[in-house]
Amino acid sequence: MNQAEPIGAGASGRLWEDKVAIVTGGAQGIGAAIATQGVLDGGRVWIFDVADEPGKRAAARIGERCRFLHVDVTDEDSVADAVAEVVRDGGQVDILVNNASGDAGEDAIAMTVTRWDSIMRLNLTSAWLMARAVLPSMLESGGGNIVNIGSLHSRMTLEGAFPYAAGKAGLGGLTRSLALDYGPHGVRVNMVCPGWTRSERVEAHFEEIGEEAVAAIESTHALRRVATPEDIAPVVSFIASDRASFVTAATIDVDGGLSARFA
């Protein structure tokens, strides 16, 4: 992973100076890039993930200000115990990045309720469980920041993306509701929506479809390329920082101009 230099600093230092942050799904891809950027920007970052070996490797690579915990973000007891450990260690939680999610393409008729529940727990319910767990700390300390990692699928989608798009659309509603309810208490809640991003899963997909198909995807972007995780991370870092103090309930696209196209 290429480690970018920290983006701009405020009067008190780097963007996450002395902030305690949690990044879910931080073992690889966009989550690992966000954790890396957070540490570069002065934060102490906890990676929550169920992928033990990738999570441990990511934390070791990022450095001593990053720690990994095995956490199932779809399980309320696992979430509650892990957040309690973070608070015991650091005194509070200043930043939560809800990045954990999973692709899903299902037939609406054939899909079982069990499968639906599993997908929604990962892509939507987990964000609420994490927010519920960290909000008391944020309220006690006078504020905080929650950034939900959404997708362009939250408001536009393709055939075969059910119910992934439904979950991401729900995440947008969760973002706006939490922003309204907790804004008076100093908590900001926003959603950052990447488009095509070269995570490990996307790279594997690109290997399957071949160079010609990848070139066709890239050509639909105004910038004629797809994102890297390091393109997404600095935007998240800024939105979760005090430099973005008047931004809440917002949806920020980081898509290289893909969503500007009509079709």
C-alpha cells in the first residue's frame, strides 16, 4: 500500500491529532487505507474486523498507533465488548468509520429470508450497532464524528445488485437520521460514497473480466480511471476532522465523475 503524506493540518496539528478512531472492515481495501491515513493524520486507530491475519498484518504495517481487534460487527455483544475496550484504553471514541460491508447479488424471488437478514446485518444493521455503541462516549465528551462508507448504489444501481443497493440506500437514511438526532449534541454524521475502487475484491473481479472490459469501465469515468483505496481515504479523513465542522447529513461522492453520466 502506498502511504500518502498527511493532508492539511489545522491550528492544533494534523487532521486526527490525538483522536481515537474505530474503522470497521479495516483489515484490507478501503478500510485499511482509511486506518493508514488516520494514523498519518495523528490519530490512534482501532481496526475492527473478523479477518484475523489480514487485520493483524494491517495493524503491524500501519504502526504502533494502530491496533486490531477481532470483532463481528453484526453481533451486538461483540460490538459492545470491543467498544468498551477502546473506551477503557483511550477514554473515549472521537471518530467512527463504518466501512464493513459485503457485495451481494441475489434474485429477489429465490433469495431466502435468512440470506436477506445476513446481508442487511452486515451492510446496514452493523452501522447502527456501532453507532449505538460509540454514541454514549461521544455525547459524554461533547461531540464526535461518524462516517458511513456508502456506495453509488445508494441512489443508482445496476441489474443484479439486489439487495446490496437496498442496504446502501438504507445507510443513507440512517446517516441523515442520526445527523439530525445527534447534531444538537455536537455529533456529525456523513456518508462517503466511492464508485469503482481497486480493493482486493475488485482487483479479483478485474482479473476475471479481462483488460478490455476493465478499459470499458474506466472509460465511463470523467477521469478515465477507477479509484484506488488511497483516493478514498483522505476524503474520509477530512470529513471526520474538525476542518469539516459544518458538514453533516451530507453524501459525498468520490467516484471520478462516474455518476455525472446519464447512462
